[in-house]
Amino acid sequence: MGVVVVLLTLIAGAVLVPPALHWHAGRQDAFLASLGSTPVAEHPRATNPRSSRVHRRRRIAGGLLVAMATTLVVGLLPTFRALLIVHLFLVDAFIAYIALLAHAANQAARPASALAPTPTPRGGATAPRPWVSDLGPVVPLG
């Protein structure tokens, strides 16, 4: 059981420490830029924030994949069968992360008109929603 705790600690450290260092470096750069010692445009992350987000997301997904493969291979050894539980946890975390990325991509791709609420007329009746009107009439079975 102690081995599982050590491995979980190493995995958590590998996942949590690099973003914390990245965050700290970003805050340090922002502080130096606020003092006027270095212009923000010279920093490569400031030129294209989208590519840094994509790079960060790929690193997180790659780290989860490496952790999943490692726990699976080591968990197949008879001594470390408990790591298969850690492997299942990592699989769940990977699936959840990919689902969150897909949800965020769908929200970003949605047109602005779909996000805005439909205005109500003065009479108090609400305008029909386009996704409800496409269904047609409801007919009972039998």
C-alpha cells in the first residue's frame, strides 16, 4: 500500500508541479512588465496565446497517456496489482479531460445568436424556440 501512495504522490507531482511553475513564471513576467523593465511583446507567450493553450492541453493529455500506460504496465506485474486501480482512475480522468475539451470546443463553435436569449413580445407570449418547432406534433402511441 505504501508503494501506491508513493506512486500517486509522484504522479500528482508530475501533473501539478509544471503548471505551478509555469504560472509562477507568468506572474513574474507580468510583474517585471508592470515595472517597465521588459516589454510584454518580447515574450514569446504573449505573441500567440492560442498556441500556448494548445501546447499546454497537448502536454496534459500526453502526461495522462504516459501515466496510464505506465500504471498499466507496472500493474500487470503480480506485486503491483493495486496499480490497476490507479490505472482505472487515470483512464477516468483522461476521458473526463477529453470530454471537457470537447464541451469547450462546442461552446466556442456555437454562434452568438444561439447563446442570446430570445426576446419576448409585449403580449407576454414567448416566441417559439427553433429546436422545439422542428420536432412536429406529438402523437400518442397505440
